[in-house]
Amino acid sequence: ESSFDKLTVPIAESREIDEKHTDIIWEIKWVQKPSKGEVLVSVSGDGRVIEWSIKKGLEYNDLMQLKRQATSVQKEANVAPAGIDDERKPGMTFINTGGLSLDFPAGQSANYFAATEDGTINRCSVSYSERSLDTYTGHTGPVYKVRCSPFWANDCQIFATCSYDWTVRIWNHKEPIGKQEKLICRHQYLQEQVNDIEWSPDTSSVFALVADDGRVEVWDLAINNLEPKLTYFDKINKKTKSNVPKTCVRWSRQSPVLVTGNVQGVVHVYRTNGLAHVQ
């Protein structure tokens, strides 16, 4: 068996496990646990959060079944969250909701945040699966990403979310429930869904986002929490006369570089300067 064959054949897979996810797996994370070593945690459109151990094949442990909770805005309007095909019929009640993203605060393995398709963010415990510890409401559409600050352990306990509802929201975990939300990005020129968001690994107040209108933005909350520090569009497609939607964004861990991907499979690399200051 060649080294190439070893790389292309998985050492474990969930295909034959009856209790595997039954919908799209939107995100998966490596998590270091004190007693179990490194495990995988996945979240899916079936609403389940599962912990996977690979020490002996692939063993699973259900952490949470995410529950549907309408936000106050949705309750008042009596509608399903934007971006979701509402197939409910009179007299039918859907208890569960789909999960779209998850994140563990840096240096923690006991609690995590999970974003859902009905616009809520849940803080959950890996040791308590009956219900979430806290529920954050404010978005009016599916929440595509939740990202904790990489400086969480340095008393910077904030996290960011981005959504189908055209907004990015910054939340302060230390504030009492109902007071955490700080909306920083809902300007009239931002009229497309925000697909991804990523904190800078070097500066605690800086993050980047990408949206369906093809923009990439860099924000620095320490300087201005009302306007981005940088907004950039790639060249407009000559055939469609429109920008190509961007789907993901990542910072380099070693260089002042930002990388984005779009729906056409194209990766763009940008050099960033002048973003570093006191953390």
C-alpha cells in the first residue's frame, strides 16, 4: 500500500454508524478535553451536536438536540425565520431546529456556542444535554457563523455572529441575558446576507467578514464600531455585471494576510497593514 493510498483512505468514518447525522454537517471542530484527549465535535442541519472519539474507531456521544425558539420579532410577526422554507401546517409543531455553526471559547472544553437556522444562539454544556444554558436572540434569520474571541482567556469574553438577515452582531458574554447584544453592522449599503466572520488572531478588536454581494470588510471596534476600517470588492464580473458572492474568510496565523473564498471556487489573498495596536 502506497503512502498516497494511506492519505486517501479515511482511518474512520460515520457511514456505517446508525446514529450518525441525518442532514448536512455544517461545522466540525477539534476540541482538547482534559480526560479524553482530542475529540471532534460536529453540528448538523438535523439539530444534533455530536462528540466523536477516534481512539477506538469512531465512537459518538450526543451532546445536544437543538430546540426551536422563535425570537421576539418572529413571534410578533407570526412568521418563520427568513431564509427557511416554512413547511409547517396548521396544528403542526416542530420542536427541533437545525444547527449551522459552533465554537468553543479558547482554552475551554466544557461549554460551547451553537448557532441555529431559526436565528438563535445557544450556550450549551457538554455534560448537560437536556437544555441550553443560555439563549441569545436578536437575529431575524439563520445564523451562519458564531465565533468566540481568541482572547477569551484574557477577559475578552465576547463573540460575534453573522446572519442571513444582513447583520453582524457582537455579544458580551459577561453581561446579563437581555443586555448582551451590541449591533454594529446594519447599514443601508449592506443588503445581502453575511456568510462568514473571523476574529483577528493578533488584535482583539479586529475582525473580518464576507457577504453575498462580494464584499470583504475589516472592522476595528477600538477605533470605530459604526463603520468598517476597510471595505473591498473584487472586480465586477463582466458577463453578469455583478460581484461574485464570497463564502468564507480566514486570517493567517503568522503573516498580515487575509484569505477569502467565493462561490466560483476562487481564493483571493489580501495583504493587510496597519491593523495591529494594543490588545
